[in-house]
Amino acid sequence: MKTYYARSNGKLERFHRYLKKTFRVASADDESWQKELPKILMLYRASPHRVSGKLPTMLLFNRELRMKLPHIESHVNTSLNPEHHEKCDLYQTRLNLYIKMLWRLKIALLIQATEA
């Protein structure tokens, strides 16, 4: 069995490129990469895949990533009317999109700062 497989090597190289960029950001902020590694990996695992649109944790473990961010359980109380459920779902979707946008913006700004 060969250890080199071209298609999987490309995926690994892209992941290493991501790690190197985030390590540069951490070192620019005078943080050690060892201390920042859990945060970097959590951010990577919480980012949806470009093609599938799903989180890596969902694809690998078939469950959502547990995070300390606020989360609204949809349809917890079935006695509420459907209009209220729709509003809760919409709020949760908008909140998740906003948080993802903030994370991407922060990473983009940190990467630009290290490249400058």
C-alpha cells in the first residue's frame, strides 16, 4: 500500500495552509501557537464545508459541535403556535449567520494583518 495518494494529499496541504495562516496570526498577536491551537481547531471544525455546506463534525460524528455560543432550541415547547416557531427558527438562522460572518471577518482581518 502506498502512503502517497494525490487526491488526499491536496486536502491535507490545504489544511496545512490554513494552519500556517492561523499560526502566523497567533504569533502576530504575541500568542503561542500551542496555546491557540484548540481555538484554531474549533474554528476550523465549526466552519461549514464549501461543497457540502455541512460542518466537519456533522460529517464525521453525525452530530453538531457543542459551542458556548447562545443557542435556541427550536420546537421545545409544542404548545406554542406555529407562527412563534417560525420566528424562533428565523432568529436562530440569522444569529448563526451573523456569528459565522463575524468569525470569517475576524480571520480575514487577521490574515490581512499578517500579510501586510
